[in-house]
Amino acid sequence: MKAVVFTHSLPIDEPRSLFDIELPDPVPGPRDLLVAIDAVAINPADAKRRMHVAADGPVDPFILGYDAVGVVRGVGAEVSLFGVGDTVWYAGDATRQGSYATLQTVDERIVGHAPSSVTPAQAASLPLTSLTAWELLFDRMGIAEGGAGSLLVIGAAGGVGSITIQLAAKLTNLNIVATASRPETAQWCRSLGAHDIVDHKDLVNAAKAAGHDAFSYIVQYADTSLHWDAMCELVAPQGKIGTIVETPDKVDISKLQGKSAALVWELMFTRSMFQCDDMAEQGRILDRVAKLVDAGDVVPTTRHVIDGLNAENLKRAHTMIETASTIGKIVVTV
């Protein structure tokens, strides 16, 4: 198979930061699907991993990539959920080789049937962000479908924020407030279902000036330590703060004690990384999101499509991720 790999953690403008290679075709394990990939999305996590995995020295050729859409070409002996010819989508497993390749093996439990109403390039923008947003809202924060209250989305115009707004708008009765500081990001968030916009640069004052003194739920996709004090002030008594962004800075969690407020973490890879008993829940979530897409209730967030899965194009995509303030997702088709 053809793949794009790296062996050293290098700046993206270095010739060997990513390079083309041919590798043996992967062999599916008992519960694996062998997928011929049609499109992959590029995530900020891809660039971060490129710069960290081989920071202490060279590694064997490593394939990056999480989001993928493709067609099943082979199945393991214990596979029961899919068959050859099925079109599938998934966000992958951080403990295995990634999707920057023409073929990939993936555990069937974290795979869903891809939506049929959109192209592979459109669908590829959704698995990782949809799983992250769904798990944070409904699994970690415990928001009930149809539930009421108020939701503040910090970092709302990014990939996960864009799906969070849509899921909350379609599946709950929450009053959704999104942060944005530019007219184009504010308009983007409103188009996805946000009821109000506040500027994250002066979050507390902006929220209160707009009539939002406290939020039942706050989700944070930008900078945990930067927004910590504001979140502690704005979270409602017995409310919840959820984040996906690790921080090297210390934060004072005792600020939440008086309100009996909770801090919860979400990492989409936890279920596959630890082989959790409910690992198959990710496949069910992806199937549910596919139905929402086919019903027109969730729209793909693909904004840039690059044709051709090769090192040159993936370097271009990584450069865009690292240097541009993009709205929506970058997708590379095979």
C-alpha cells in the first residue's frame, strides 16, 4: 500500500517532515476491518503528534491520521457488524497506525456506517469531532437529549465546537451561547444553531452584558488555563465545565467547591486506548450521527478539499493547520 509517514519530529517545511513510502498491506485482526480509504480529514492533533512522537529520536515509519472514510475490503474472523463493500467512517485509535494511507485496519467496534447523502470528502470532516462533542455533551456532562438549561461553547468556530453547536441545537433544548471575536466566525456559529454570540477576549463582561450571568454547562475547546477564572465565575451552582484541552499550567480547582460545580474531561480515544467494555458505543454514536447527516440535521464542516493523498499535499494541509485561522475542516482525498 501507499502511505505518508514520518520518522523524525521536524518542522513541516523540512523535506522529511512527511514523506511517501510503500508498505506491506496490513492484515486484519479478529475484529478488524480492512478499509480502502477514500478521504481523510486533517486535525490539529495530527500536527501535534508529528512534532512529539519522534521528539526524542527517530521512530519506525509512522502513519498519522485519524478521521477516515472508505470501503471495507476485508474482515477479520470475528467481525459481525460489517461486510465487504460497506462504506464506513471512523476516527481511529491512537495506539495504532493512522489513516494517511490507501489501506488501514481498524476495530469494527469504533466504526460506523458512513452517511449516504454526502461525499466522502464531506463525511471525512465529521467522525473525530462528532465523537468528541457527543461524548462530552451526553456521556461526560450527562446532558439528556431534550434537556434544558444553558450552554456556553468556548472555541465554538473550531471543528469540535461546530459540531457541539449542531448536536445541542438538534437534540436538546439548551440555550446555546458561542464565543467568537470575528464577524465571519460569529456568523458561522449562528448558522449552525447558536442563539447568541459573546466575545471570548473579555468573556465574563461580554457574557453578562448580553444577559448571561451563569451557565448550566460550559464546554471549552480553546485554552483551559486562559479561560479558567472566567469559567469558574460563569458556571452556575451545581453546573459542569467540560474540556478537551490539556494544560501545563496549574489551575485552582477549589474555585468550584462553593458552587459544587464539576470539571470533566473528554478524550475521544479513551474507549479504544483502554479497550473499555463500552467501546462499541463509538460505533453506535457514529451510526446515529450518520442518520442526523442524512436527515439534514447535521451538516459537514469541510471547507477545504485537497485532491491526492501524498506527502506534498499533506504538508500543505499541515501548514494550513499550523499557520492559518481556518473555519471548518481540511480534507485530503485519495
